[in-house]
Amino acid sequence: MAFSSDSFAPATQIFVQVGQTLMQGFVDLLGTQPRAPGVSAPSLDLPDPEPLVKLQKSLVDQHQHLWNSMLRGEDKSLPPGIETDPGDRRFSSPEWKSSPVFDYVRQAYLINSHYIRELVELFPASDDKAKERARFLARQFNDALSPANFLATNPEFIRHALDTSGQCITDGINNLINDYGKGRVSISDESAFEIGRNLATTPGAVIFENELIQLIQYVPMTPRVARRPLLIVPPCINKFYVLDLQPENSFVRFALEQGNTVFLVSWRNPKAGQGHLTWHDYLESGPITAIDKVREICKVDQVNTLGWCVGGTLLASALAVLAARGEDKVASLTLLTTLLDYSETGELGLFIDEPSVAEREAKMAQGGLLKGSELSSVFSMLRANDLVWNYVVSNYLKGKTAAGL
């Protein structure tokens, strides 16, 4: 069967127009304050017209090739340079490839996404950070517009709706209403967790507390224990049981089984009354106080310590303070996924610049707090497909309840 150039117009030009509209929308986005908390707009100049025209022609050619390949039943392999990430699960369902229509939608989206990414590279940036912010925004832009996120363009939703006689639609709407009341997308079934029953089951007791921490001592699990105890400092933005979730993966339980006497810091969720506290207060009332209490209880001169994530940063800072005071109270320091050098923070650095830091410091000086929802949004945006859109599709399109344990 032969096709004239007119056969290209009806559908593919729509996707070309979509790609060009995406370009304009993305360009407009670069000039406005983005939605990401703390991210200022990147400073970019207009691109050189010649490469831009070439990129647009490439977009048209790729869509024309895809359209003609679909009509002729030919191999619809993506053009060179446009590849899917092996870890991208959005289009892993066989429905995306078994249906020519949805396969076409999938590949058209990938072509347009590639176009946006290449478009970013054409914009001259004032500095490397501005370019990285533009790339970050391009990824958020592309991820949000994936056909997997919408009812009419997700074949998995259509199949699921037919299989459940539409029940998944009702369930999805109910899930959406419930999450709207919470102000966030559910990523787990919170009703499935109960501390002491199927979460944080390692026996222990609070043996000290102050304004910022509770200090937990766990029950030994061996007939004999090492003389020098182990103090664990988790991040202050997580619950104490992050290292004691279930028996089969509990680090606390593992440390006890090796013959350690284990203590663990549980940080308080700060309220308005704690808004005046500073980094110094967290060091003094947190790791430094915990070290002294563990030494006092176990009647030892030194303790072993372990810090995880920001807890490790706090612990290392506390040891630096003790060293400056000439106090040698810690025999060993173990750090798990802890950042000590903040000169290169990866994509987290995109959320920080001089204006945003000055604004945040001004709020903190008046006793302000960083909301947990803001922090959650930042980390979710770093992996939006896994931590945002994956649950949007599962909860609202498929009507599934977020999993428990």
C-alpha cells in the first residue's frame, strides 16, 4: 500500500504541533517561577535560530517516519539517539506494544520528550547551575506529560477498567478524594503499620529524654555483651525505627545479635515551640548529650557510634565539637550514606541559591520551621516517576490501595 504525503497530516502533524507547543510551554516555564519549592528560574538566553530550525525539522522527520511505519505495519523502532531507560517501568506492560495505536502514542511521546531535552541543550546558559536547572525542569515537564499518566492514553487503565467492570474507576476516585484530604499522594497503606506489632518489634525502652530527643536502650540478645556500647544516631527527618523496620532487615536487631549493647536516638518532631533551636542546639542536646548518657549508664569512658544520613552529619559535627574541646569520648565512628562534604550535592543543589537561602534564613531567624511536606516534595521530585507518577497511576487510574509491608 502506498501513502502520499497527505497521509502524514491527519495524526502526525498533531504530534508535531504538540512537540512545538511543548517547546513554547517549556520556554515559558523557564521564564517563570517553577513549582518546585526553592527552585528559582534558570537564567537562559534565546537559542541560535539555525540549530533550532534543524532540531524542529528533525522532529517533523521523526514523526513522519513513525506515522508511515505504523500505517505500513513496518518495524516502528525509535530513531537513533531516542532510547528508553532500561529502568523505566512506565511502558513495560505488553499492552503498550501489542496495540499499534498505543505503541504509536508511546513512541510519539518519547520523540517529543527527546525534543524537549535537546531543546534545553540549545539554550545558552549563564552558568552550569542554570543549565542543570533547565535539564531538571525539562525532566519534570516530560515526566508529567507521559501518556501513562492519563486515562485516555493508558491502555493498562482501559484493560483494568474492563476487567473490573469499572470498579477501579470508583476506587480511583475514592483514593483521589482521600489523598486530597491528606494533601499528598499516598505511597503506602498507613493503616497496615503498628509500632511493636509489625514495625519496630525489637524490645527496648526509653531511658532518657529532653526537648529534642528520647534515648532508647534495647534489650540484649546474647548471654554476654561487649563492654563498650553502640550508640546509633539516625536522621532527624526520619522516625527512630528506620533502622528497625522488620526482624529480617533490622540493623538494630543485627547489632544486638552480635553482642552489642545498643542505644538509639529518637528525634522529636519539632513544633512551633522548637522553632528557635539552632544547629548548635541539635548537636548539644542530640549526639553530645546521648554520648554522655550512654557513658554514664554503661560506666565506660568511650562508646562506639554509628550515624546514618543527616544523623551521620550531626554525629560527625558533634565529634568535631568534642575534639575541639579536647574530649575523647568516642572510640569509633561508622557512617552509613552520610554526606560530609556539601560542596557537590548533586541535584539537591538545584534547590539552593543565594536568594532562597537568604529567604529561608530570614524565616528561621523568626522561629520558622521547614515543613515536612516541602521536604517530601523536594525528594519526590528527584525521582518523580517512581515517587509521584507511579502512585498517581496506581492509586487513581488503577484504583489500587497503596501497599502495606
